[in-house]
Amino acid sequence: MKRRLFLLSGAAATLCARGDDAAPPPPWLHEEWEWQDEARERAVPVRIYRPREVQGPLPLVLFSHGIGGSRRGYSYLGQHLAAQGFASLHVQHVGSDRALWGAGSPFGLIGRLQAAAAPSEALNRVRDLRFALDRVLAQPSLALDAGRIAVAGHSYGANTSLLLAGAAVPQADELALADPRIRAAVLISSPPLHGVPEPERALAAVRLPSLHITATADDIVIPGYRSGAHERIALFEAIGSPLKSLAVFEGGSHSVFTDRANTGGVVANPRIKQATKELVAGFLQGVLGDGDLSQLSPWRQRHQELLARWVGPG
């Protein structure tokens, strides 16, 4: 198993080399592993963000990227969660990752995207998360709390998270998709469950606390597939979570929640990211802690002008 440890960003490392003018290191660090699921003959690369100084067992967030993404995406979220006392494990799904964009002729892109959205890959993505969770919990040196685990994802990754959180969909074999270790779900820009019989019934089966995040211009437009922002809200309304919250930002875009810097507006982009990472951390601190979500009320007040709609405490 190849292992790489990253203690500082390049900029921070340069500053530290200056001696007296050195800036303090960030409160987080990240590490990468090149895992292999031998049973499926499938690579499962991961990156974990965690606090630099660990105090007690860490709650864990299992993160799934969108189509064409990688373990190195959504770094703003992983870094913030680590700074707030979480471990955030970002899993790369090799059948639907960034290799799609450069693997072969541009004329074959639609076919590659369709293959990446096939039921077999959707199931493999869930199995990637379950495999990664098994592996990371088997490392006692990370000091993870097996009783405080959440799943999170963006776009296709939100669909993957739904399956792990208990969405009732037909399966090709007897392997259970829902993982009883998962205590909460964060669903960012979640597309509808296309191709799933009785999707409302499937969503009603999800009973974990759930946080849904979208934007009024959160439209998915890729070759062969379109999905409007209204479908994110419909999914929120259909999900069976007794405890659920929804944040809809004004404007934005589907990719504003990724690490891309300018999409959704040069001014709005960093503000939406800031509000998103604060909301995710606050929600998970509540539902994985004592259940107190009162801190979301001041969050709403701080970011009120960004919100087109809010459903939740306060």
C-alpha cells in the first residue's frame, strides 16, 4: 500500500522555511492512500483530512465526489471539517472519476458518461464507500469514533450517499447497500433517483438525519442528462428523515459547491462555499453530538442575504 503524508500546503511550507517570519501551520493535515479492493479488483484511492492536534475520538465524514471528480476535490470542505474536529475521508470512484474527461476521444464522452451512470457503477460507488470505511476504521492510530459517522456527497456523490444512508432500491445481488454505521447524511445538489422504480418509496426509506444543500441555479447540464434545481427540493420533500434541513442559496450553480473558483459568480462563489462549510460542520456537530441544532439559527442570521429558502431550526 502506497502512502503519502501532506503536512502543509506548498505556500505554508515556503513560509515555514523563512524562520522568524514563519506562519503557523494550518490546524489540519491530509494524507492519501492507494487502496485496492481485491474482491472486486478495483482501486479505491482516498484522501483523509484530519485535525493536526487530536483530542479524543474523531467523528468521521465519508465523502463521495460527483461524476468526473476525484479524492482531491472539495478540499475547502475537507479542510474546514478537519479544523472543526472531524476526520473527512474523500473516496475516489475510479469508474466515474476525472479520467472520464481525458480517456479517449472527445466524441466518446457521452458514451463514457452513460457508462459511469450505469447501475453497475452506481452500486460499485456504494461498495467503494463501504470498503473505505472498513479500511479506515481498522487503523487505530487515526483515533476515529465508530459511533459518530456521517456520509456526504455532491451530485452523483449525493446519490451514492443516499444509497448508503438507506434509500430502498432494487439490487442485483444480496449485498446490502445501507450501512448501519452511518448516523447522518449530507446531500449537496442531489439529482433525482432516475431509473429507480417508485423513487418516492425509495427516498421515504431514508430515516437518518439529513441536510440538503442546493441553489436556485443548481442545474445539471451534461451531455445526455439535464436536471433542474427544483428536483433537489422535490427530493428533500420526499425523503423520510424525521430530522431534515434544507438550504437553498440564491443564484450559484451546480459546480459552485466544488473547488472551482469562479462558477456561480466571482463574488457569490466564495461566500456560498463559506456558508456551506459552516452549515455542514454545524449540522454534523449537532446530529452526531447531543442533537442540539440551535447553532444553525445564528448561521442563518449570518448568511440570510445568501438564502433563497431555509427549512430548519431558527
